[in-house]
Amino acid sequence: MTIAEVSQILRISEHTARNRLSLGLPMPPSFRVGRRRLFLRSEVERWLTERANLTPPAN
């Protein structure tokens, strides 16, 4: 999957996705092919499932 496709799934802009990657903020695992950043659909789905199962911090 491309960064544009992942951005749509995460409901964030491509710019935000690129910023998150460059800052090391949580994003699905990815890899580079040449200059392109790509994501495996199975890894994106696994990452989303893990994030959904996280319990919110207690206040």
C-alpha cells in the first residue's frame, strides 16, 4: 500500500503521515523501495487492531 492509501485508512493527510514517520511517531510498519514508502496491508491491519485493543491511560 502507498502512503496515500494508508493515510486514507487512518483518516489523516499524507503530510501528517510523512511527518509522523519522520518524527518516529506511531505509524504502521513500512519499508522503502527506492524513494517510495510502502506498507503491507496485513501489517497495517494488525497495527490498527493492536491500537484498538490498547486500554486508555487512567486519569
